[in-house]
Amino acid sequence: MTRWTVLSAASVAAVLAATALVPVVSAGDGDNSLLERARAVFQPLPKDAATTAYPLTADRVELGRALFFESRVSTDGKQSCANCHQPMFYGTDALATSVGNQGRALPRNVPTVFNTALQFVQHYGGNRVDVEEQAVKALMSPLAYGNADLAAAETRLRAIPGYRDMFVKAFPGEAEPVTARNWGVAIGAYERTLITPAPFDHFLEGDASALSPQAKRGLDKFMAVGCSGCHSGATVGGQMYQKFGLTRDYWLATGSTEKDLLKGRDKGRFHDTKNEADAFIFKVQQLRNVAVTPPYFHDGSVATLSEAVRVMASLQLGRDDLSDADVADIVAFLESLTGAVPANFAAVPSLPPAPYRN
Ligand code: HEC
Ligand code: HEC
């Protein structure tokens, strides 16, 4: 039975109130009206995610690209960003939950690094303010790079002589540029270039033929059902927190067994804030490239996109009445969010040699 959960967020109340009784029908009002309504909710991707605080220079991006693929700064010599955010899987590892340092299990599914710099915070619980902080903190995570502290990571980094020149060029004028902080700024600069424009962007820019008729119906339904109340903006998500399991408990709906429950539930943002009000609050995940980055949700519990759409409709909007055609249309729209793998990510760089150290 549906269990209604009250959440203070006014936006969700508005989403539910506005959509509870709306049948899933295509408005059938032509391309111009659909485009106008879509433009009120979504924006095309920018060409990069540079900001005044984090400007991009070619030297910084080149260094960041090398460091992204660098595994020798980890304690087991195997962890690099690319170990879990892989070029052949659209910046994910295609596992339900990831495996890290010394084969240790990570608790969550790997999201893509494409377009991620445009999200309002990083990680499912939002405990990293931006991609720069995310890259620095990974150095000390026992599950990722495993360094005891940042100084240990810097020692490993400085032991690879070829990087010094690259850091000097990327951070001119600094007395000691080879630092953990600059590691974060350089990797962040690289991530800020990993933007993947897709057919949906061409549509938003005015090319009505960029979407198939089915994808257009899906876009219409995505907005009519209320998905876009949470998944909006240039990244179609990644702009706010919401409860996962708003109208029905998430664990009951995904067919989890008692054994799963005993493993302990991931309470999302609660783990970072320790505030009960944050229990089961997650960042609304961005949906760019979602069709090519299964499995789905923070625990990778859902295998296919059509199932993920059904789970969302049921748990976030109380809608268990979507037809197979509705779901197929929404999936066709989500497929229009798939862009090309950026050329500077598809090809793997050669890294500077260094004397072997364990
Ligand atoms: C051992 C696997 C592993 C390694 C190594 C790793 N990551 Fe991740 N990454 C993950 C997982 C799992 C998550 C989800 C964590 C969460 O949300 O709590 C994640 C999340 C992220 C996010 C946030 C994405 C989002 O949608 O919120 C970014 C950005 C990111 N990683 C970049 C990097 C960078 C840059 C490096 C290298 C410095 C790196 N990762 C190394 C597994 C890994
Ligand atoms: C009330 C807010 C809200 C609404 C409405 C909503 N979502 Fe979500 N969506 C979320 C949150 C939060 C997550 C992250 C859940 C998690 O992984 O723990 C998410 C995740 C997803 C994912 C998985 C992304 C991934 O990479 O794992 C898909 C797909 C998705 N939503 C599609 C939809 C569709 C389609 C609709 C409409 C039927 C919809 N959502 C409605 C909040 C919402």
C-alpha cells in the first residue's frame, strides 16, 4: 500500500499536487509549444564548466588529464580516477557497487564524471562541494587512494619527476606547485572540460528534427508526469536534494529481501550530517548519459532504464499507472541525453616514467 511521507520541501509538494491527477498524454500541441515548455525547464549544456574561481588553461587541463589516469599516488598502486570512472563505460565502472583499494567494496554505485562539474554538489549525499574538493579528498579515502594524509600523497606525487614541469606550467609563479591542492584544481579543470552535448541540446537550440517523434512524446511525458520537477536544468538533475522514496518506501518497492535490509540501509545525506531530517535524502542525480550508464540508483540495484523509470514514477510521484508505451517514450527521451565520449577522455594519455616504489 502507498505510504505517504511528508517532506517539507515545498517544491515536492508542488510537484505532487500539480501532477497527481494528470493523465499521461502527449499534449499534441506541436513542436513550438513543446520547445517553449522545455526551454522553461532545461538549458543546453555550456561548452565547458569553467568558473571565475576555476578558470581553464590548456596546461592545467593537460596535467589534470594525466593525473586522472595516474595510479601511482595510491597505496596499492592500482587506484586512479579512471580505475572506477572508465573511458569504455562512459566514465563509470559498470558495476552495481564499486571495488577499490586492496579489493575493498565501496558502498555505492559509480556515477559518471561527464558533466558532473555542473551539478550543485558532488556525491549522492552532497558531502563534496565541488569536483576540486572531491579529487583532493579521494587521496585520503581508505577505499580509494588510501593515503594516511595529504603529505603522504604529495610524497608519492613528487616521486614521479616528470610531473614537476607540468605543475610549474599549470600553476606559474608558485614556489611549490606540486601539492594536493593543485592536484585537485588540475583534475577539476580536466573534469570541467568533460561536457557531452547530445541531440536534446540541438533540440533546445531550435532544431526540431534533432529528436525522434517518440523522444518528443517522451519529453512531453517527462514534464507532464512531474519528473522535471526534480530533474531539471542543463544536467537534467543535479540541482537539488530530495528524499528517495517520497510516496512509497524505496526498499519495499525494489523487491529487496530481508537479507538486503540486514546489510543496513544507505540513509543518504544523513551519513554526512547525522541529522534525522536528512535520512534517505539524496542528490537528485543528473540524467545526462543515463541510458549508457546502468545499473541505476546509489546502490546500483536496478538493472535497466525502463525499470528505473517505473521505480521513479512509483516512489517519487505515486504513479503506478504508466503504460509500457509511456515508459518506452520516456526512455527514448532519456536516450536523447547521450552525447559522444569527449576525445580527451576516449584516448588514454602516456604518463611520465618514475623509479618503481611500492
Ligand atoms: C575505487 C573507485 C573510485 C575511485 C578510485 C574514484 N572514484 Fe569517483 N566515485 C566513486 C564512487 C563509488 C562514487 C559515488 C560516491 C558517493 O556518491 O558517495 C564516486 C563519485 C565521484 C564523483 C561525484 C559524481 C556525482 O554525480 O556526484 C566525482 C566527481 C568523482 N567520483 C570523481 C573522481 C575523481 C576525480 C577521482 C580521482 C581523483 C575518483 N573519482 C576516484 C568511485 C571511485
Ligand atoms: C521528488 C524528486 C524526483 C522526481 C519527481 C523524480 N526523480 Fe528521478 N531521482 C531523484 C533522486 C533523489 C534520485 C537519486 C536516487 C538514488 O540514486 O538514490 C533520482 C534518480 C533517478 C534515476 C537514476 C539515475 C542514475 O544514474 O542512477 C533515473 C533514471 C531517474 N531518476 C528518472 C526519473 C524519471 C523518469 C522520473 C519521472 C517518472 C523521475 N526520475 C522523477 C528524484 C526524483
